[in-house]
Amino acid sequence: MHILQVLQRLSDHHVLYSLTIDEVMTFTRLASHLKFDILQPQPIRESQDRSVPPKVLPISTSIFLSRATGIPLDSIQDCWEILGEYAWSLKEVPLFKTDYQVFKQHGWDLGLTAVIIHPRSDLCMNGDCPNVVPLKKETQQKAVVYTQDIGVQPAWYIHVYCPTCKTSYHNNYSVCDG
């Protein structure tokens, strides 16, 4: 979608027409950063084509984006429909230092953190396993990440499990059948 089309769709919306460029960029940067959180709770049929953004945002993500950007909660889904394709197409977008404060202020109580430690993929990578659908059985643990430039950060450590071959996938290793 071209910028003029996006701007036209935003200007046609009764609430979103007043968004600033900074608010649009904040929304897309934060939404892009939360891809794993957006994708994981989606039904399998919504998760299989990773090039297409899910139609609906999880409620925790919607609340966070509303709080973080000042966009009314009832307009977040409309904003996602307009900007979601762009946010989804972004590769890894680095967060600003202020974004970590935004996560602390608006995301922690929703279970959203700026730092997420998760497997490289949510697909089973065992070549002998017939499972081809995204892995949805996940385990989350709270973690603490120590950084040099932004200090101590809360994080979620997530691993996913393939029930077919009984492989558990972590951020940098996997365990098959115990």
C-alpha cells in the first residue's frame, strides 16, 4: 500500500484523521515489535501465512497500543486495518529508549514487555516430523535481562512444544522427547 492510500484511509476515519506522523510511526513500530505476541494467540488458519497480518489484534495488544499512542481503544482495530500491513511488513525495527519506558508504563500489567526471548520459529524444525502447522502450545516464564545501554529489563522467556514429535523449542536449542 502506498503512503497516499494510507493517508487517505486515515483522513477518511472520524477519529484517526487527526493522527500525527509520530503517532503513526509509534503505532507501526510497536505493533511490528509485538509480532510474536500478535501471532501466537491467533487460530492456526490465521497463523499459517506469515506474510499476511492477522485480521484481529489480541485484546492485550490493542489495549497496550491504545495506551501507548493515545488512540482510543475502539479505533485501534481500524488503525490496525489501515496500518497493519505496513507494520507487518517491517523487518526487525529497533525500539527507541523511550519505548522501554512505554512498555514499563503501559505493557507490564498486560504481560507485554519490550524484551521477549523466544524460539527462532514457531514451526517444528524436526525433519522427521509430519507436523506442518504452527506450534501453539507454549510455556512462558518471567525472566530478567541485564543490558548495558538500557539497564535491567523484565522479559518473557517462551518455548513452544510440538505434540507430534514431542520436541520443545527454546530460543537457541531444542529438546526432543525429554
